[in-house]
Amino acid sequence: MLVRDFTAAFEKLWPVAGAEEWDRPGLSVGSLNNEVTALLLCVDVTEQVLEEAVQKGANLVLSHHPLIMRGVSSLDQDTNKGALVTQAIRSSLNIFSAHTNADIVENGVSDVIAKRLGLINAAPLVAVGPNLGHGRVGDLAVAITVGELADKLVGLLPATARGVTSSASADTRVQRVALCGGAGDSFIPAAVAAGADVYITSDLRHHVSQEAGLPLIDVSHWASESLWLEGAASQLTGLFETEKIMVSSVATDPWVFTAGRTK
């Protein structure tokens, strides 16, 4: 199989036309004409992930976050991007990403979280087309406390140093839940408009959180998006039954420990 055979499948599952205008999904390193030995899925392209790909015999890496998102004027090996691109080329790796185009679809990043939480009648929080959109909003079968919802998230997500935090007291009762995998503070107004009792997302900022107008739960960006990988791997395995498709075991959350006390 060639890289182009895989990218054709990626396009069927996560059409590039669905990506945000500012986004840069697609092939960033390699060639469509290269043969594929195996595929490794990950959230972020890091030195450790590229080393893992080589160790596992995978020369095609499918990342959620694009390796090159913004314009660069240099790929100097002493810079982060330059070092990674150099490492990939020297290791004969091909790197492709599916980002916001993988966020909006059924079985995409946010949809997977909604299903794992058991949300009923979950629908896109911000629709961009039929059954397509950013985030999800739906209802739990019964009302629970924010503390219980946080515990559910701890059980669903891989462990991280920061864990799960909330702006509401643990005994606050909630039933209608809005969420967005990854950084979703721009969708807080949509969560309020949808009548959500709580909004789950990542990378929440101080003033935005104070002024949100509803309880918030902040989870790790990497952890929230990592849930998508296994399902994506299963979808691709169904299309390429004879090919080796693996999910990275490298945790790429940037925070490695927490100090101090909680209230």
C-alpha cells in the first residue's frame, strides 16, 4: 500500500473540506508515492512519538495536531519544528494530520467523548452541516453531581498530572452536558445557549472561566483528544485489514507534575 491509499481513506473518514479555514491538516512530511510499512496514530508529533514509530516499524504517522500549523521561515534543526522535520526525514517517515476535520464528524473527537459519557440525544454544539459540528450537547440519563461527573471523566481519560478540575462545587447537580474535546472556550456561549448545566473542555483561561455563566470542567487537552485514536484505528483497520495499524503509547501531555494543595 502507498501513502496515497491511506490518505484516500483519511479523506473519506475526515474530509479536509470540513477543516477550519485556519487549520492545516494533510501531509506535512513525506510523499504520497511512498510505500507504507505500518501506521501509527497519535495526538501530537513529538521526538518520542517519532522514535516509537521507528521502533514499531511504522513509517506513516497519523497525528491529530498538524506538525506545521503556522507559517515558518526556517526549519533550522535547533528549533522544535526543524528538529522534528529533520528527524522524520532522516527516519524516512511520512506524517499526515486530521485535525478540525476529525473534530466535527460522527465518531470524531467530541462525539467519542459524548458516547463514552452516555449522553442521550447528543447533537453538535455548533453545527456546520447535517450531523456535523463542533462539540456535542446531550443529557445524562439521570442528574448527577459535578463531583460524580468529574469522577466519570477521571475513569474515562488517561491519567495526567493536572487531572480534572471544575469551577463549580462538587455537589452541584447537572444533567444537560455540553462538551468539546481540545481547546473549546470559544464555544462557551453556545453551551449557555443550549441550556447546558455544565461545559467540559480544555485549556480554560482565567477571565473566560470567571465570566462563563455556567459550571465548567477542565480536562487535559491531550487526554480528551486521545480517546479518538482507538476508534479511528478501528475504522482504518476495517478498511485495511491486512495492514498493521497501531495507537501510540506515548503520553504527550506537556504537564508532568502538580505541586501544592487544593482547597
